[in-house]
Amino acid sequence: QVQLVESGGGLVQAGGSLRVSCAVSGLTFSNYDMGWFRRAPGKEREFVAVISWSGGVTHYTDSVKGRFTISRDNAKNTVYLQMNSLKPEDTAVYYCAASRKIVPTIDHQYDYWGQGTQVTVSS
């Protein structure tokens, strides 16, 4: 059974930092590119970042470039999203997802999803 479990969300003030993690089990983690998406209240789910299976390639949505960093540890079957200089508009439920495609940025290209973790940024 494939499981993706996010953790590390919470409440932080604007300008602060937070790191969310996603622990993966039930699949060969190093065979999958991993992505982070988010859904803000009243909005559709949007792409945030993706990392290739080796960690050598990353892509970010423009609004988080220079502030967020995606990374992975294949020995721990875990992908991370380090979020710095957080803004109130970053408030959302953050989801991790796994894909056999090459650094996909569209949600329907992903095979497995976690349940999400809430990140709230206060102004």
C-alpha cells in the first residue's frame, strides 16, 4: 500500500520559515519524481515545486522562486519543502505527490498523493 504522509505544517508569522516533509512508503522512492502542490482557500490546487528522482533537477512556480527549496533524501524516502520569507498568500494546504513522469508540473501527471498539511501565515 502506497502512503505519502506530510508533516511539519503550522502557523507562522509573515517573514518566517517552515519546513514541511513528506514520508513515502510502499513504492520504490528513487524511481519517482516528487512534487509539492498547494490549495489555498477558495482556489484551485496549484503546482509549487518538483524534484527529479536523483535530486539533480528542480522546478518552481514563479511566486516561490528564491524563497522555497525542494529537496529529497532517497535513503529516508522523504521529500522536503523549505519555505522562507513566508507571505500570507502562501497560506494553503500543502500536498506532496509522486510521479513516474519527468519533473511534471501538472497535477494529473502524478500517480500518488498525500493527505496534505496546513500552512498558515499570519500578517
